[in-house]
Amino acid sequence: MAVQEAGEQAPSGAMGLEELLALPATVNVTTAGRALGIGRDKAYELIRSGQFPVRTLPLGGTIRVPTAELWKILGVDARAERE
């Protein structure tokens, strides 16, 4: 899964590098799916089947996804990118 380089135009609906780096510590499933290039329904399907590519955090009636894990699976080094 590739992340758009800074300055490149992201395809419609895709998340560019700058937007990915600006995410808070955790995000909702829809945002995580968008970062991974998958839709909301598919993301929830993968979570239910235990096949979502990163750890999820069930918090009451909601599910959060750690942004650092998204960066890792996408090969983004946030420290290097911000320098």
C-alpha cells in the first residue's frame, strides 16, 4: 500500500502523506480504512473476521485504530517525514 508523496495529488478519496501525518493518535475505522485504501464496510468486515491489518481498540460502542500502527504498515516514518 503506497502513500502519496508530499506535493503529489492523491487519487479521489485517498489519503495523502501530509494528511496521514496530521492524524491524531487514534482514528475511527472509516479514517483508518481510507488511509489503507479500503472502504468503511470492508474495514468493518475485516475487523469482524479478525483480518484487519492493524490492531484495533474496542472502546465501548466504538472502535479506534492507533495511527502509529497505520504509519508502520504503510511504511511511513513520521519522525523522518517531519524533518
